[in-house]
Amino acid sequence: MLFLFSDGICHCLFAFIMGKANPVFLRSSEGGKEVYSTKFYNKKGLSPGYVVFYKCIQLNGVMVMFVKSTMKPKHETIYVETTTSLEETLEKLTENNIDGVPVLKGDEYIGTVTYNRIYKAFFESGKEKDDFLKNTAAGDIAARQDLFIDEDEVFENTLLLVKDSPIVPVLNENKKFIGILTRADVLDQFQSAFGMRKSGVRIAFASSEAEGRIAKLAKIAKQFHENIISLVTFDESGRNVRRIVMKIEKNENIDRFVSKLEQNGFKILDIKED
């Protein structure tokens, strides 16, 4: 199991644990499902340092980031219709520097066309290049009709999909096309989760699986006034051990902070500044 807290939500989570911020859960209904949005306020009101708007759904009582909050909506998506010629489709791919486009018939998702799909279809057609591109429509060669994801799917389930495709179409509960997730979108979210956009000190350590470990970590961070950029945890299957990678802003307290972690049972594995 991998838990990711991006820099925005990480600040809020730790602020909440340390008593610096109060979460306000806003509830609404979309498509018959409860949708939760979370805003954090400090004790004095709205605080830019501790505010995040994080659209989630509640699954078994747990707030989870989901696909709809990270996708590109249809009006921002480059796509083609089933009747669009492959010549025009190639122009869109080239002009927008993208690897593939969804093929639509109104709001219905028909499939995806990529450079590789066009080249493969051309060599299999036996036609002259100009004839093939001008007289073959995107809908004729669209593939991967079954490769899509539901808007209410949890975000981490996109990982395996983008491994094999540059884009993943997003459909609503009526199976209508509403947007896409690209490989770049997914990587961007994980860059944020690992705090890669901010310089700091990355501390990797291990801890036994025990109740209250993250709360104890938060208390130590509060004691040393650490500004946490990101927090990622991994479980070591079958070993009852959790690995934690925490990125903090560089300051003069780091040596004492690390020493305090060790005193509280956190085994330091690596420290690296970037």
C-alpha cells in the first residue's frame, strides 16, 4: 500500500494533527453519490498557508482523491470525430505535439487514434499514402474502445492504464465522454506528491507498523517547527514495517530533528538535500 500526500494536502493534514487548522467538510451530491470537498482554516480564520481545496469522494469513511478532480475536461481536450480524416487527425497530433487523440461520435467514446495506430493501419491497407490519409476516417481505425476510466474511480488506478497508453478517456456514469487523463497529468500529480517542485531535504526512514506513528511524527515536526513539503509512506509486505519518505524545508534544526526521530524509534535510512 502506498499513501501519498501532496504538498498542499500534507500541510493541511499536519496542521490538523498538530491543532493548527480545522477542516471543514462540504458535502454535495453528484450522480447520486456523496461528493466531499475539504477546506482547512486555521484558528483565526482562512489562512493561505493552510488552505487547500481537495475534491474527494468518501469510500468506507475514507476521503479519496478521484479522477474527475484531475482530468482535462472535454472543452480543453484535443479530440476528433469519427468522420475526421486521418490527414486532419495527423495534423492535430503534430500541431499540438501529442501522441494520441480520443475519437468521438457526439458524446460517445469510439476509441483512440495514435501515431502508431495510423502507421500500422497504413501498412496493413496496401494503399498509397495520400489516398489512405485523405480517404480513411479516424473512426475506421479507432482502437482501444475498452480503454477508459470512470470519473469516480480513485486516482491511483490510472497508473496501470497510462503505462500502455498516452491518454485515458474519462467517462461519466452514462458512459458519455467528459475528458481525458494524460500520462503527463498522472506524472504531474506524483511529482507534487513527492514534493519535486520545491527544494528541501528528503529524509527516508523506517518505522514499525503501530497505531499513532504518524501522529507522533507530526508532534515531533511541530516541536521543531518543521515545514513539511511532502510525505509518502510505503508498507513492507509481511514485515510489519512502514517506510516513510518526508521532505522538509532546509533549516538549522535538521540535525536535532533527525536525532529526535531516532530517539522515538524511527530508523533513518537516508538523508538527501535537493
